[in-house]
Amino acid sequence: MGIFSRSKEKEELMLVFNIGSSSVDGALFWVRKFGKPQIVFSTKEPIHIEKKVDIDRFLFSTIQSLEVVVNKIYKANLGAPSKIFCVLSSPWYTSQTRIINFKKNTSFIFTTKLADELVKKEINLFEEENLIKYAKIGDSIRAIELKNIKMTLNGYETSKPLNQKAKELEMNIFISISGEQVLKKIEDTIAKHFHFNQIKFSSFIMASFAVVRDVFAQQEDFLLVDIGGEVTDIFMTKKNILRESISFPLGHNFLIRGVASNLGCTINEANSLVSLFKDGHAEESIAQKLTLIMSQLKTDWLKKFQESLASLSNDISIPAIIYLSIDKNFADFFSETIKTEQFSQYTLTESKFEVVVLDTQMLHGITSFEENVVREPLLVIDSIYINRFLTKI
């Protein structure tokens, strides 16, 4: 079916940008109330890798990549989107699952007003806890995402708590915040071609959690690991609730910089060498050097991974199944690295790690595509999440 021959089913054209630490992705897609979203155009622009991470240069390069993506989508001339969404990965947001407990000696009625008061208080506390970090760079905070993950009254989970009586309430809510300067630069860049009063921001971790939970996961306990260019995020899900999270500043660009440093070459040369090495095409003398270098870098990354899992465990077992989001060029390296890890698998988990890479093969069939559209896993996850949870049609 062509993009201009729509079915009778009510549809809207949406625009989504996925802004990470290694690339900016963008897509136009049709939202379908009773079916799969259809991606009609997608594009991807890598973010320039600097020899050393400088947050100002990093943001500048990210916005440059966003400008390229916005321009390509605009020039595709496939129609005006009804809504614009922007899904952020680390380090462009901070998030946490917060548990709200409310008890009284006498019964109370759960109302929207009570919920709003409790949630507002929790958001304020979360913002205060992170204010110092943003204040150091002269920035303010904006809350971008709030999700109610689980609600219990008197110890019983309920999906319809309004107007019910209880003495005890527990709410599990997921909150994301971001720096105002970053959000404003993103909004201004998109506004050069697409004019909207509001762009809906959300986190990639919530998008991937919702899709994995509802589409793939056969169990309630799993890890979500998102390895970006600069950051590795680990989120632990227990009983279908995002419980804990931890990050460390080593993404796959760490490998490129490590090779550049050890061989005394440029970042671009290191990038090419790593690519040749992974594909088995490097010259024998270079391959021997890279084998030793990559082995040490693997050990360094794995040490941080193990330390992070130990911090997450908090006397509870770590789920053995891992859903991994990562650039396809590094998927095999990090997947095998995690599988061969030994300490955490035998001390913190119930069994050996099972790594499921969220790639195009794994995501096949949950989204439809217009002919010749490049299939980008991040955009597939984003479109499914927006189609199911963020859009009212």
C-alpha cells in the first residue's frame, strides 16, 4: 500500500526523533488505532566522536546531527505531521522510579486531587535532588515524563483506584527530567522546519521497557541494557516494574578512543580499524595489536558492568535475561562480552545471562514499512511505544 492510499482506519502522520549519544534518528510514521504503525520515511545521522568528551562540544555535535535529520525529513515532503515526539537517551535526561506511600488510620477516598498532590510533591523532591547537578552548568530543569507503573490499595494492585476507599496507598511512578538548555536547543532546531506549540519529550528507557514488557518478555523479571556512544544504562525490572537503574560513562565510543590512544592514530582512523578488525579484514600485524587492545578494553568495560550490577543487586537476585539496545556494528562484541562475563552470573543471578539484542530481526513484524525505508531498531521501538501509549486517536 502506498503512502498516499490510506485505509479507512483513522490514522495520523507522526514525526519522531530519537536523540542518543552516538546518532540522531528520525522517522515519519502513520499511527493506527487498531494495528501496527507504518514507518514511511527514516533517516539517521551519526554524532561526531571527539577525542575527549566535552559536554559543550558534544551538545553542539548532537544538534548539528539533529539539524541534518530535520532537514532530510522536511525535504522528503511526505506531509505535515500531526504531532512531534522526541525520545531521549542518556545523557540527555535523568530518570527514576519513585515509590509513594500514603497511610492513614481511618479510611480515605482515592481521588484525582489526592493523586495530583502526592505526585507533584514527589516530582518536586526528585527535581531538588538533581538540581545541584544542573545548577553547576547554569541550567534549570524541566520534567518531561511521568508514568504511573503500578498502583496498590491496601496491598492489592488495582488498575481502577479512583473513588475507592483505602487506608494504605502505594504508587510506583516513573519520572524523567532534562536540562532546559538542551530541550530548548532541540525545540529551536526542529522549529526551523516544523512549527508546533509543543513537542512531546520522553525517555528511550520507558519506550523500550513498555515494548519489551508487552511484546517480548515472557517473564516479569529482566534487565534492560542500553549501550550508547558515551553511556551504558542498566535498568532492572522486577515483577514488570522498573525498580532500579544505574549508568556508567563507557559506551561503544570508549573502544574507538582506546584504540586511538594505544595506536597513536586519529579517531577516524581508529573507527576504521575497529570496523576492519570486527569484520576480520584487518592486516595481520594490526590485527595482533588490536586483539590485545580490544581484550583490555573489554576487561575495562566489563569491570564497570560488574560493579554496576553489584550496586543494583541490593541483596536481591539480578534477572538473567538481558534485552540489549546497541548500534548494530557493536552488537556482537558487547553481546558476547556480557555472555562470557562470569562473576555476576555466578554470584548475583539465578542462571547464566541470556542476551536478546533488540535488532531488526528481533523487532521484525511489529511495525510495517513503506517500500525501501531503512529499518532502524530505535525508531521501531519508538513508533510502537507512541502508537500504543502516547497518542490519542
